[in-house]
Amino acid sequence: MTQSPSLKGLVFESSGSKLYGALYCAIGTTPHPTALLLHGIPGLEKNSDLAHALQDKGWNALIFHYRGCWGSEGDYSLVGIPDDIREAISHLTSGEYPVDPKRIALVGHGLGGWAALVAASRDHRVRAVVTYNGVTNTRTASMVEDRADDFVRFLHGITSRGLQSQWRALGAMCNPVDLVADIEPRPMLIIHSTSDAEIPMAQAMEFKQRAGADAELHLVEGNDHWFAGHRQQIIKVTIAWLEKKLFNLESII
């Protein structure tokens, strides 16, 4: 019997804390390519429209919440987010779900873009990365330090000062522009608004310069951090790129 598209609630652990998410499962029981959609800080935009669009195209899509945010257990930790992503991939590829372990992609928005690139540098199960207005150089991005008081209202177990301190430490420990060689030759797609007031376009331009041919840059003219009014455009670009890259695996293995 053919399995209908479905939405499943997921619970898995990372460092002893229960994390919660939703898996948009594609039609059918055979293993599907799967994208993890990584939200930013504090994670108001979940990109659920992309999840539905991927599902319609035969993909699974997971939206989950890191430790200490949106109901997931534990204390919020910037340096812990890549570990949470690793555990999410392990849970998805455990055999419980119709997931093709050779076709795993990360799509990260804002801080989620930072998380996607760092996680890919550590975990070769990730075969492709997409960033939406992503942080690619924490040394020059000031959003978290500037808005820490606002962000911690949505986070558990961390103060504004603690969040700022963690952010400053990332520049030395896990900064995407320093990790390009650990991601290559896996493909990367950098989608960025030319008028993003949260994360300047210069972040995307610098990363593209560092990554060279392994990264494609797609600019959205005159738009905000959430691509309001341009959602269909970025979804179309994202899905076409993912299908091209992950169905031509010989170019990235």
C-alpha cells in the first residue's frame, strides 16, 4: 500500500535533553531525500512553507527546536546547536523513517545558516547546504549582541550577558568562513537579500569569495530578512538546486 503524505511529531535526545520537532513525510514508503530546516534565533520563522513544498516534491522535511527553545528541554547553547543537528540526523537515519541517508541536506535561516555550515563541516552525512540570509562570519555579525535582551525572552537557561559572551566566543571556535575547506567539495547555495537589515549582504559576499566554485550565490533584490513577498521565488530556487545537486551525487562524493 502506498503511504500518504503525513506529518509526524518527533522526540529525540541531545546531551540528555528531549528535543521536539515535526517531520513532513513525502508520499510512499521508499527512502526519500530529506532536508532539515534550521531556524534562527529565536526562531520565529520556521520556513514551514518550504517544508510543505519539499513534501509535495517527494522530499521529507524536518523542523525541530534546539535545546532551550520553543519547548525543547535543556539550556540554550549556541555551541550546542551543531550537536543537536548531528543528533537529529542520527535519529532520522536510524531506520525508523523512510529517509535516504545519502541524500541529507541542511537549509538554515539566519543563525540557522551559521548552524548549517558548521554542522556540515563536522558531519559528512550532510551532502548539501543552503543558507537563507545566513550568518557566515560571527566576528563581523552583530545581530545577536545587539538584540540579546530581546532574544533571551524566548530562550531557556541563558541570560542576555551569557548569550553575548557565547556569541563572541564563536569567532574563534566555529566560524563558517574559517571552515570552508571542511565543507568542500559538497555544494552550498547562499541565498541573501540585498537589503537585509539583520544580516548584511556582505556576509554572503565574503563567504562566496572564500568558497569559490563550491558555493552558488543567489541575491534577492531589495528584500527583508524573512523574504516577505518573495517566498515563492526562494522556494523555487531552493528545490530546483537541491534536486539538481542531490540527484547528481557523483559530483559531490
